[in-house]
Amino acid sequence: MLKYKVVEISTVSEDILEETLNEWTQKGWTFDGMHFAMRESQKRPSMAFVIFTQEKA
């Protein structure tokens, strides 16, 4: 059975995304995907949701 972890990132930058990916994969989670929340008036995403999975023992 899979267990899911969603990490919300409110400040989207390369450094923060990299930090989040490294932190959670070191804790044994597997990266599954990333979704961005966009605002029409901006080119950069306003939020990101990083999804991880882990086999439940």
C-alpha cells in the first residue's frame, strides 16, 4: 500500500524546490510529481505542491 505526502511551497524558487526534494528523498520518500498554482498576472508560479510516495510497511 502506498502512503502519500504533499508538501506545499509558498515561495517557489529553484533553491527551495531543490531543498524540498533533497530533504524528503533523504527521509525515504520517492518523488512522484509537482503541481504549480499560477496567477494570470504573473509568469512565475505563486505556489507549488510537491508529491511524494512511500511504501507503507
